Amino acid sequence: MIAESTQTLHRMFTPPMDSMKKLASAVAMASAVLASQAAAQDFALRLADGDRALVEPFLTEAQAVKGGFYFGLDVSATYDSNFFLASDYTQSEFYGSIAPWAVYRTDPEGGAKYSFEARYSPVYQAYWNNSDLNGIDHTGNFSFKYHGSRTTLTVFADYSQVSTADRLSGTFVQGTILGYGIKGTYQLAPRTSLQAAWTASSSDYDTGGRSGADVNTAQIAGLWEATERIRIGPSLRYTVSESANTGERDAIAALLKVRYQWGERFFFDAFAGVEFAKNSRQGGDREAAPAGGLEAQYLISERWSWKGSIHYSTVPSPNSTNYVVNDLSFFTALVRQFDRSSLEGGLGISFTEYEAVGTVASVRDDDQFISAYLTYRRKLFSDRIGWASSVRYATNDGQKDWSQWQISTSVSVEY
């Protein structure tokens, strides 16, 4: 009786599949915006993206797009109350960007054995008070996928030139980041799979006084499908990071991965464990520290959705000699979908610890970073044009105290 009642309730509260796919598409677009919102303040932390190479994407079927060439144009304007993230004597700035883009996808029908996708966009940035920063940032990425009867394989690369404020650097920076790698899955048995990945990330700063870094990550995991909803298994991760500021750090992590899915409504992907790290400038034995991450998404109804995450990352500090950054970040967002528009609000909190890995001239204080935003988005003219406006507030307490307001509007055209 309990099982029958549960199934009845599930049918009562689960919207039709077409509605869920429309909502999933909206959530996917919202997720992309959330990623860009976070990247605006976390350029240095993008080196740690390799840690999440084996975190599976949600709702891939609902996001399927036909193959071919796609072109578009993104235009935005932003007011920033504290452009250089200063504690005192803040300087406001008004700037705009124009970004034409081109995308090519194969596999127009889906389910092909081989598929390829590539994207390129030059981004022209213009600043009202700091015209010396005007210029073009180039971004591009590609991925090649193979789907066999038991094996899936993905080769990918991503390159970005970035002009943004970076909270770990403590000011506006210009630089580049390159990431690439390979990941795959092999189905050992009907309920058991083997996953493996190797990723590399490299950052470089054009502005003086900042040091880039190189991070290589190798992972292997085994997953057992305990039930139709739960997959669980052990994972091993080996990471080597190197920077002129911190020397070399290598770490071995023993993790437990859990993947939970409730129908088409709730998705949960997490890993947690212990990492044993050793720094070249510190000597001694390996030191133990926590490691892990979490991605979750809940399609509450046809109109409402929620997304949350917890990330723990360790990267070399870009501006503090002999310090690595241990960053624990929490994020949550709620999206209300209307017929042709959506309203989205999000909150993020980060606790950033600076760990000395060698001789330091002075003790570096830890930071606490909080950001919140509200974004309204609307589709226009047969969904070929998208308009968005947002307001965002951020504050940082620690070694350097600062706060910032950003108000922006943007138009995206696809043709």
C-alpha cells in the first residue's frame, strides 16, 4: 500500500514531460548565467574546475540542440560602483561589451556515434573612465564525443582571455586561462561502471604583481547502481599544482561519490573524502584536509526551480607569496518561470582560508565573501532575442574590506 500511494503521489505532482523539458531548458540557461555571475569574481578559482570533471551534467536530454551552424550577438552595459575593489576611495565605472559568436554542432538527430561542438567569440570591451583598458578578449572552446555500446569518451578544451575583477587578486585583472582534458566511462556490467578523467588548467596574468599557475588532475572512480535512483562508489584523485608564488603542491584524495536522481525532478551529485597534500617549500609529511563538492537541482514545479552547490577548492594564491587558497563556497538560487520570461535570485557565501606553505613575511588574514543578485530575463520576437537586467551586491571582509554594486542590462540575438 505504501509503495502504491507513493507512485500515486508521484503521478499527481509530476508535471507532463513536455513541461519539464521546457523548465529544464530554462534552468539550463539560468545555470549558464549563474556560472558567468560567479566567474566575474572567481577568475583565480577556475583553475580548480578539473576537480569536477566527473560530476555528471543534469538534464542533458532536455538540452539537446540540433546540429549545424549558429550565430549570435551579445551586447551588454554595466555600472560598477567599485571597479577596482578598493577599501577606500572607490572608483565607479560604466562599461559595455559587444560579443559576436559562432557555434557549430554535428549530430543533428542525436544519438550519433561521434559528435563535435565548437564555439568562438571575440568580446570587445569599452570603459568610460579607463579607456586604456579597452580591447578585445577572445574566447573559444570545443568538445569531441564518442558514444559506443559500452564506452563514452569526451575530449575538450577551453580558452578565455579575461578582463574582470578577481576577489583573490583583490583588484581588476587581465589574463588568460586555458583548460583541456579527456574523460570517459566504461560499462563493466549492467549496474557497474568505471569513470576516468585527466584535466589540465593554466592561468597567466597580463597585469603585474600576479602569478599564474598550472594545475593537473587525474581521477578514477567506480560507480555501482545500488537502486534505480542511487549510484555510489569510491574515487581516487591525484592533483599537481605549480606556481612561482608557491612552488609545487601534490595531493592524493580518497573520495566517495554519490549520484541520486528522483524521476525528472530532483538531481544530486556529490563527492567527499580526505586529501593528503605535500608542498615543496614546506617539507615534512603529507597533511590531511577535507575534500569534496556537491551539485543539486530541484524542479519544484512547472514554474519554480531551485539549484544549489557546495565547492571546496585549493589553488595557489595569485598575489601572496608562499600561500595557497582553500576556498569553501556555498551557492543557492531560485528561479520563477513565466510564459516568456523568468525572475531569478541567488546568494553565494565563500570562506577563504590562506594557508602558508613556506616562509612568509607576514600573516595573511582569511576572507569572507558574500554576493547576492536578482535577474529578470525575457524572450522577444519568436525567442530569437533575449533581454536581461540584473542587480548584484558583493562584499568582502578580511585582509581587504570592500563592497560593490553592479547594475547591468544585456541583449542577446540569435540568427
